[in-house]
Amino acid sequence: MSTSEQTNGDAREIEVEGANDEATEMPNEAEADSRIAELEAALAAGKETVLRAQAEMENYRRRAAREVESARKFALERIMQDLLEVRDSIERGLEVAHADQATVTQLTEGNELTFRLFEKVLVSHGIEVIDPVGEAFDPEKHEAMSMVPTNEQAPDTVVTVIQKGFLLNDRLLRPARVLVAQATA
């Protein structure tokens, strides 16, 4: 064999060897199709999982919105049921008053009972009365209607309560309207 033939033969051998390397590195078409099908199935499963999660979140949002709306509608139900007892008591008192059979003492007692029933309802629902006579003026809970010059009480002390205030679970519903002591000159 001549040198040029030998060189050409080596080149062919190299080409054949390279071709064999490529053939072993490249998967055959069946394996590729199998891998593609596998990946497509995984993708479809992932999409389905995402869609289910989105549907669950949407259902959760709707359910939460319904519960909030229901809470708004019926939040006052318990206190309103209790206030109906107070209304009934007032109605009975008015019936007795209009029947001309009641004395002033009986009407007064009936009013006192109704007032105590009302106070009980307020307390049972977390409402606290602010009646600050003799206490230091607190602008967070009191509204000063006027200053009263006096030497009988310390300055900035509540002298008179014009209208009581109320707290609901430690949150101010209405400030107490008060007259506050002012030192005389």
C-alpha cells in the first residue's frame, strides 16, 4: 500500500470511528419519541395541578367573601335579640300607663327594671359606661364642653358629666361630655 493510500485509509477509519461515536451518542428515534411523550405527560400533569390549585383558590375566595357578607348581615343578630326583650318591657310599661291603672310608683319601678335590663344587655355585649365624675380629664375618653372655675376640685378634673360616654370592648363609642374644673385666679 502506498503512503497516500495508507493516509486515505486512516482517514476513512477515522471517519468511520467518528460516525460510530455519533451513532452511540444520539438516541434512536424511538427513544426520543418516548422521552418526548414522557415530558408531555409531565407537562400536562403540571398544568392540571396548577388549574386545580387556581380553582381551589377561587373557591376559597368566593367562600370567604360569602362568609364576610354573612357576618356583616348577621353581626348584630345577638344584640338585637337581647334588645327585643328591652322593647317588650317598654311596651308592657306603656300598656300599663295607658290603662290608667298604674300608680307613679309602679311606673317608676317598671322604668327602673327596664333600665336595669337594658344595662345588662349592654354589659353582656362588652359595652362599658364612662362616668368620670371626680376623675382627671382624659381627652381620649372625654369631651370638654366647658371649663368651670372652682377651688373645690383640682384643675383639669371632671366636675360634671353632661352625657355619659361608652366603650365597646375598650374601643371608644362615644366620649363622655363633661365640665372640667379650672383653677380660679
